[in-house]
Amino acid sequence: MNLGQRLAAAKQPTLSVRESVSGAGTATAERAKGDGDAPVTPAPILPAPHVKPAVSHGSDALATLKAEARDQLFARLGSRLSDTSLDETQLHELVRKELTQLVQATETPLKSDEKRRLIREVTDDVLGYGPLQSLLDDDDVTEIMVNGPDNVYMERAGRLTKSDVRFSGEEHLRRVIERIVTRVGRRIDESSPLVDARLEDGSRVNAIIPPLAFSGSTLTIRKFGKVPLKVDDLVAKDSLSPQTVDLLQACVQAKLNVLVSGGTGTGKTTLLNVLSSFIPGDERIVTIEDAVELQLQQDHVVQLEARPRNIEGRGEVTIRDLVRNSLRMRPDRIIVGEVRGGESLDMLQAMNTGHEGSLSTLHANTPRDAMGRLETMVLMAGMDLPLRAIREQIASAIDVIVHLTRLRDGTRRVTHVTEVQGMEGDVITLQDAFTFDYQAGVDHTGKFLGSTRFTGVRPHFTQRILDQGIELSPTIFEVPDRKGARR
């Protein structure tokens, strides 16, 4: 049955009970005549009031029509949907033209709003991201989690809720996943059932399919805003205090090596973007990432992206390979999106051999844990180095640790700005310059009222900042009282 027949069937009048009984009685009488028997007179039926034919415009009917239109569109266009000679605009125009012809060929036209909805949803299924497109277009949604075709969750304002979005089935979900990963030159199949990718706007994507995903294909999208967040946005969200911003800006401009730490989803990449905005525009910046996410605003930026092995198990280019190569590219700054393995040793060596002002992130629960994780990752490089030598490298390379925490009210806050002071015996000494004030309590909505406050201990690196000719506002190191006044 084609789309026109399907639409016509969906628009057929719904017979009343009386009409159904009447039709059945007449048919019985005619059948009896044909068999040579005496005609059977149906029971008299009282006249029924006029019943207006009912037209089905329900969501189920439209979903059926949408599936039919999608299948016919795939049959019509076939390989043209993957034709590399067509750019995105031409492909969208082609799909809309064919789809409009399919809809107009129906015997019973849809209402104008239903027609627009049908065209939009089928276009999203064929060229976009299907049911997820509405969530991707919603600026308030920060993360999308798909646990199989029937369970789609979203994060809004730091809170997880279940969405009404559904896929028609596992095949539909797999088609959306494949469309995402193929656009960035990746692949996903049974031989390579998990992949990290990104959308055109830089949003981070992770997908894992059966047999590894036992409950069905799973997709996680961490959205990036259409406009990158700036430092003023973080201050407005209470993620940073103005005094912390002034100090971190001076640290970046003075070429201190800064490490951003925090748990999953705490906003490390967002903060790294903000810190990178403090880098002067006349410096050459090289960024190194697994999947390009950073959105630097400077002109002189070189972005490098790691590459997984191909289907033959060859061609892999790791973060460590890119860090080594970046040293030959005459960088003023090296920004590693995240260190998670042996590349940490190469990064530390770069910091200690003239490439100052480098920035990176890692996962850790506290600044002290960040030091421990860094030690472990250096050992993953396969070098048989004594632990004290590793710690000396870390203490010499890292100047500042900025730690982020996702609080129970859903907000993401900078809770520590910590100085790496050096070695004391065999231990790396740390000193907090700013910490989050948990004692300020919460308001009636459960939101934390505290902010990042100066601890009263002036960090040693401030002298390095002053030596670079960078002025520090005297208000940075004032200790506020509980009412916000500074002393």
C-alpha cells in the first residue's frame, strides 16, 4: 500500500454501530437470495441521526503515515542520500521536493499543520537526528541519554527527567547513530560496537550497540551551546566568583600551567574554553583532543584530533602521538582536551621544557586526587621511573589546579583554586587559595548560597604574575564576611 492509499485509509469515515448492523443485515439478505432460499428480512432499524464522518488525525495514524512516507522516500532516493557530490543544502532541497510530491499525491489532503509536521518529522528522520532533533534544538536541554528505543532521558537545569521522545524501534535508533558517526568519519558495527564522535556544533557523542549494550543501542549526547559560554555567563551562573576570574585570567596571561580537574559532567571543557579565551591573540595555540570539542575564539589556532584504528586494526593516531608532534609545530600554548593515559608524561615534559602556559583537564574528585591520578597516568606511559622522579616532574610542571564540583542542587561550581607549591620530602605540597563556602547554607529551593572565597593564604605564584608586569587587583585577596562585605 503506497502513501496515498495509506492516507486515504486513515481518512475513511468511521461507521456508526447502526450503519454497521444495517450493512451486515442487507448483505445477509442478498446472500440468501443468491442461494435460492427465501429472502430474509432484516429486523427493522429505527432511523438514526446523521453522523458526521470521523477523520482520524491521531498521533498513531500520523506515526503510521510518517513511517510509510519515510520508507517510500528511501526507496525513491536510494543512494542519492549518501551522494558526496551534493552539499547539505542541496540534499535538504531534494528531500523536501520528493516528500512534498508524496504528500500532495494523496487522495485526501492533510490539514496544513499536519502536512508541515509530517514533512518536518520525515525530513528529520532522513537527514537529521529523527526524534532527537527537538531535544537538540532545545537550548535548555544540556544532555540527552538514550537507553534503547523507548527510554530517552534528558538533563535540564541540572536535573534528569524522562522525555516523551520515542524511536519506532531498534533499527530506527541504529540508523540515527550511524548517521551521526559516519559524518565524522567513524564507524559503528558489531566489530566496532562503541564509538566517540561529535555533532557539527561540537556536542560530544558516545554510542554503544549490541552485543556490548545488552539492553539495546545506547546513545549519550552532551550538548554544546550554539554560542560558547563566556566568563560573564559563568559568573552569572555562580560557577565562578569575580575575584576567582581575575586571578585565573592573570594566571593564564602570565603563562602558568593550569590543570582543570573534576568529576564527569562538572563542566571541565566549558571552563577550559573560558580559560583559553584569556590567551593573547598574538600567540600560536595547538589544541589536542580525542574528538574536537574546544571552541577557541582566537585566529591562530591549530586543532588536532586523534584517530582510532581502521577495520584492519591499523592507522591509529593517539593523543600521545599528537602531543609529541605538537612540540615540532612551534606552539606558544599547548591545550590537551583531557589527559587519560601515557600522554600525561609527554605533556609534563613539554611544560618543563619551555612550553609554559599549557592547559589541560583530567577526572578527579579533589585536587589531591588529581595529583595521584597524574602519577598513575605517567606510570601508564611504560617508563620505569621512580615515584619520586615522577612527583618532581609534576610539582615542577603544574602551577595551579582549578577543581570543579557538581553540587546536589544541580549547579556546577569552582570549589578549589589550589597552588602546587613543590615537594616536601616525598610528598607534593598543595595550598588552597580559594575554596567554596559550604557553610553559607541553601535557600528555600535547595540552591547553595555560598561562593568561592579567598582562604587568607596568598599563593606564591602571585610574585611570578607581578614579575610579568601583570597587575593584580587588591580586592582579589580580600576576605569577605558572611554578608558579602570585604575586609
